[in-house]
Amino acid sequence: TQLENWKEMSYPGWWMKWTWGWTTIDFQWTFVWKYGGDVDGVGQYVTQAGIEINKAYACIGERLDVKVMALSPVNYGTEDEPVGGLDIQVKAIHTGPWGTDFRTCTVTVKGDGSYYDGDDCNSDTFVHPAPHEALVV
């Protein structure tokens, strides 16, 4: 038995930036995933959830490391009508002459095509989502 009926989704416009009067680190990405997979019409599942990098910049003397993790899957539906979901976490680590700093952003994506930003994505101090809308591709 195979999952079928996948649809592609993207959630663009995300970025993290460090500045000291000039841009030292600039990291921009789009969350991407496939949703709606079912088995004989039952369930709505998620697969291939992650990010596409749009820009990764570090000036001389600075270092950018990025880790992307899909956290434990969750059933947001019922046992008879499952709706799978995953938390996708982006962690950007900046290392420079003044030390190391990191920022995270977690977005939950679901098999029914819905999604929501974690609290860590909405801080003016850390991550600044640009005006965006999810795109069904």
C-alpha cells in the first residue's frame, strides 16, 4: 500500500539577519513540504518537510551554520481519520569575533495543508518574517 495524492506547499519570506552597522550574516529561506497523502482515501499525511535556502551570506571573519530538524510527528486528527503533522525547526548559528549566537524558528506543518508559526518565529529580536503567504505549487 502506498500513500498517494500529494500536493506541494511552500511558505516563503523568512529571514534571520545579524548586523553591527553593516550586515554580518544574512540567511533567507522558504519552508517547503508535501501534504495530503492518503491510503485509499484515508488520512492526510505530511512528507518531505524542510527548507529551501534562498540566500546564505556571511562576511569575512564571520561563520554561519544552519541546522534543520523535523521534530517528532504528531497525529492532529483521530485514529480513524489521521492528520499528520511535523514541527520543522531552523536553527541558525552565528560565530564571529564577538562570540557565538543562535536563533531558532519552528513552523508546524500538517497533512491537511494548514500550518502555523511557533512563538520563536515572531520575535522582533530574533527572526523577522517578511510579509508572505503560503503558496500551493
